Amino acid sequence: MLTMAAVQKTFALLVQQQVFASGTMQRQLLQTGAAGNTTDCPTLCDARCALAGRANRCLQFCLICCSKCNCVPSGTYGYTPGDCDCYANLKNSKGTHKCP
């Protein structure tokens, strides 16, 4: 018999794979305006993450950052001063860049 913890862990893994593997849910939320922005984040993040080694992870965090900042820096890596400073200045709990 499975314990409740095992069931919850399995369910959490399934949900994580379903939601974050392709970024589909985030894209749908952003395209319908549920995130409250007007920026085309999915298109901008697809371009930003085009050359990423871990494209799904890049896309996941790019969409989060874009929804907060309503912009994505040009190019596939790095930050140019004045080009979406909000995105470039978001930090994670370790103090490093949150956004790809």
C-alpha cells in the first residue's frame, strides 16, 4: 500500500513534468493576459532561449521574469545596460541572476 507522502510526491512530480516541461501553461496564461501584461513573452523567451542547453528551464525562468518586467533583453545571452534593466537586475535567493 502506498503512503500518502509517496502519493503526494508522485503527483507533484507528474504535475511538474506536465506544467514545466514545455512551458505550455505559462504561455497560455501570458497569451490570454492572465498574468496582466501585454508583452508577447512567449515569443520573446523563445528567441532568448533558442540556443540554451537546457531550453525548457531557460524558457520557464524567462517567462517568469518577463511576466514581472514586461520585457526581455535582446540576444540569446548577457545583458546590455538600458536593455530591460528590470530583467537583468532580478536576483535569486543566492544573489545571482534569476533570469536567463
